[in-house]
Amino acid sequence: MLRTLAFAALVSTVVTAPVAAQTPRGATDAGTARGLQKNQDYVAPPDRVPAHFPAGWRFTPGGAPFVARHAVVVSDAPIASRVGSEIMRRGGNAVDAAVATEFALAVVYPEAGNIGGGGFMVIHMADGRNAALDYREVAPLAATRDMYVGPDGKVTDESLFGPKASGVPGSVAGLTTALARYGTMSLSAVMQPAIRLAERGFVIDSAMARTVAAYAHHIVAFGGAEIFVPGGQPLRAGDTLKQPALAKTLRAIARQGSKAFYQGPIAEAWTGELAKEGGIITMEDLRRYRPIWRTPIRSTYRGNTLLTMPPASSGGVTMTETLNILEGFDSLPPFGGAGWAHLVGSAFQRAFVDRNAKLGDPAFVDVPIKELTNKQYAARLRATIGTRATPTSSLKAIGEGTQTTHMSVADARGNAVAVTTTLNELFGSSVYLASAGFFLNDEMDDFTSRPGVPNMFGLVQGEANAIAPGKRMLSAMSPTIVLDPRGRLLLVAGSRGGPRIITSTTQVIMNVLDYRMSLADAMSAPRLHHQALPDTLRIEEHGITPTANDSLQAMGYQTSFGGGIGLVNALMRVRGGYEGVTDPRGSGGAAGF
Ligand code: DON
């Protein structure tokens, strides 16, 4: 009773505060620590267990989430989260809010929010309908298998920077398609806030100013100087960024739908501009582009149901395979110890061996989804985990002998949407199409440029993900919705960080389900990562004790320590409402009411 009262008190103090007071003016200044600062009023839901983190770890347990009684949006930009929240306050559902937030991210978070990239959306409607929308980019018709192999046989950097790095963008087609099927509001209504932000401008915060400064040398090389580095000076915190060309493009899309982006004068202008730079995306590529409705991967973990993204993302398969392996252990070893790192790392390692070799666009290769997500297959893999590290070289795939942004949203009816979208690297290929006001992705780098040669994330991938015209490049994006054992919405989560998307999202889910952490603790807990190759167990700096590290090394692991693994944005349904938590490693924000 006491806890419920405390929760209600928090709801009223947090939620009735004016939205403007909760989120400062900049795009990304709000979230960081605020949501996780000790909040004397906050009492975690009664079924949560207090977390303990190693001494020296950068975050303390026991933080408070953002709490909303009716609806919540968690994204990498507080302004965009507020846009989605307002849409729901005006009666829109979670899909209306997701689409509005995504278009707003394209304006206020241009490093990753986009209309020049692609993404994946998982939808759970309270009436029981579930859906997955794949609006991943595809390779242009002129793409060839070896287009990134130089005359010397080495892989070039053209898959990452410049006019040849881009796949045909899917975002506009995807967002409009999702809205048409599951939304309740008009396209122009959900796009109005984004158009306003592009037209009237918004105030740059310190996080965005830092990112623009770090990438200024790329941006000025490909057309973005005037907007982002005016007079040779990268935008500074406090500057107002107006994007009139983007506003014009968005207005046309709001009026005419996605064809304004894929056909007609806007499309002709931006493909023409790209061609002048040496790009290969044509009007025919745009004419052919289609998002694809897919059946979400539906798996179970300890009685809960996971709805995740099937290929062309590897996220759902790899997460399911990992969790199936771990489910066979009655309980997991204490959080943060060597046993935890060994089991969780070994499960990821095995799932990534299959991912890297077997997964690709199902329209081009046979992907053994059923086998890989099967619990008996996971049991066979589990049996190969002993008491020591297993070298990746001894593991066989089945059948053989900067930048991304995730948002989670839920509405008062219990509809929920998980969306991850990306340009791949920050600002994509760095090519800014001034006529239409957007950056193009560098998603071509997610293909296997050459089997056996690592891509920008060090992923060593195989033939299944080789380049072919019209093919979707394999992704790691893992928008995920978890339903509790009674089938009610429990969690919405996803992340950024290339292959670390899969491991970070999975660990937040495990922290909630296995370790029964509060959502804030689940998000601030240390993370690890194993992607099979390189054969290294990567752990966040100070994420385990030196003693645990000694044990891991004695077990044969090569451990490496580094910065943040993933950037998760998640929400959890709790008694009386929702908790929303943005990753304390980043600068996002939650909004709701
Ligand atoms: O689709 C993928 O898996 C990658 N293009 C995601 C890239 C990413 O997360 C970059 N952010 N750090």
C-alpha cells in the first residue's frame, strides 16, 4: 500500500510538472543523469530486487526513472520525445506518436534521426495484433558484389564515406506505411511538429554541438557546410538551427505522402545532386523501393514473450538464440561476477557465430530462422559451454559440420512501438543533399565487402550478406517488445551501437527478467559484449571487479575494457503507469503524461 502511495505521489509530482520545465530547450541536454539521480520520493515496484554494482562503476544503483501514468516516449532527443508525448495527449496512439517522434528526430537529431536512412519497427497493439515493419535500405541497382574492393584487393572506405556509401533510403516509405496501417491521425498532423522545428529552428545543446564539431571535417566535404558549419565554424551550443530545405521536403511529404520523396521534383533534385558527386542511386531505385511487413519473431524467455525483428535484421534471431541458450540454466550466476560474464558472453559468442555466417536478406538467401530460434538447437549449443572460454575458431555455425537511434513508446491503451533507425555512422555517408536538406546513410558498409574482412564494427561476415542489387544489408537493430507471462505489455527496448545493439538490448531485458532489477538499474548496470570475432570478451570499464577479471583470464578469456556498450532507450509498464529510462551513457530524454 505504502509503495503504491509513494508511486502515486511521484506520478503527480513528476507528471503534472509543466513539460517545458522537465526538458530544457536543447535537443539533448535533458536526460542524462536527471532521470537517474537519487529521487527520495521514488520507490521501485515491489517485485524489483536492489542491484549491486562493482566498486568504481560509473553509475550508482537505486536511481529513479521518468514516470508517467498514461503514456511515455523515450528517445535520444528530449524535444522529439515531447513531440510524441504531445501527439498522444491530443488523442493519438503509440504509432502516431512513434511516427511523429521519428520525423522530429530527423530534424533535431540529424546525426542519426533521418529521412535518408532506414529502420525497423515492432508494433504490439493492445487488441493483440503484432507487426514488424522492415524499412531497411537496399543496395542500388548499380551496386556490385566487389564495389568496395580496390585494385590492390583491399577493401576501400567508399562503403563508409561519400556518395557511393548509401543504400536506397527507406525511412519515409516505412513511416508513412506504418502510420497508414496502425495510426489514427493524418500524416500532416503527425508531421506538423517536425516541420515547425525545421522551419522555426531549435536551440542546439552541448551534446549536439560536440557531435557536429567532431564530424565537421566530414560534413564540410560533402555539402553540409552552410547549415552545420556556417562560415567555417561548427554550430555551437545555444545557436538556433533552422533547416528550410528540410522543412520544404517534409511539407511536401506531409501533403503528398511518401511519393513526394521517391518521385517528382524533390527526388529528381536530390538524386541529381548525388549523381554529380558520383553517387549511384537513381530514380528507378526510388521507384522500386518498398518497405516490407514481416511476422515478428515470437519467442519465450522464462515465461515472458518477446516480439522482435526478423531478418533483414539479425537482432531478433541473435537475441532469441542467446536467450534460448541461457534459459536452460535455472538461474544465472550473480550479476557482475566471472560466472555471469562467462555464461552471458559464451551465449552471445555462439549466437554471433551463426549470425555472422548465416544471416542475410531472406529475399536473397535461405535464412534458417526456425532452426536458429529453436530451443533444442539452443540446448545443443548450451552443452558446448564448459567451465572455460571456447575459442571462436572452434565453434561452427549451424549447417556446417555512428549512427543509430532507438525510441520506445507506449500509450494509455497499452499499444506499444519499438523503432530503431539509422544512418549507420554519425551523419551517415556525410553526404548532405542541400536541395532536400538531409544526410544520406552509409549503410552499404553493413554488407560483407569481402568475406573474412571486418567492417567498421569489426564484424567478420560471410557470403549470405554479400552485396547484390536490390538486396537489404544485414542489420543488428533490435527493436523489442516483451510481454509478461499473462500477455500484458512489460517492456519496450532497443539500442544503438552496431552489433552492440543486440547485446545491450538483451542485457537490459535480462537484468529486468533474471535479476529483477528496476528499469533504472537495468539500464545503468555494467554491460559486456561478445560478437564471436574478434574473439574477445569486451566489458565496460570498471564493469567487473579485478578479481572477476583475473578469473576470466584464468578461464582462457581475452578480456578488453572500454567505453559504453550500446545506448538503450526503454520503458517498462509498472503498477499505475509506465517508467521510461534513457541510457545514462547518453543524453536522451523521456516525456509523457
Ligand atoms: O544496422 C546496423 O546494424 C548498423 N547500421 C547500426 C549502426 C549503429 O548502430 C551505429 N551506432 N552506433
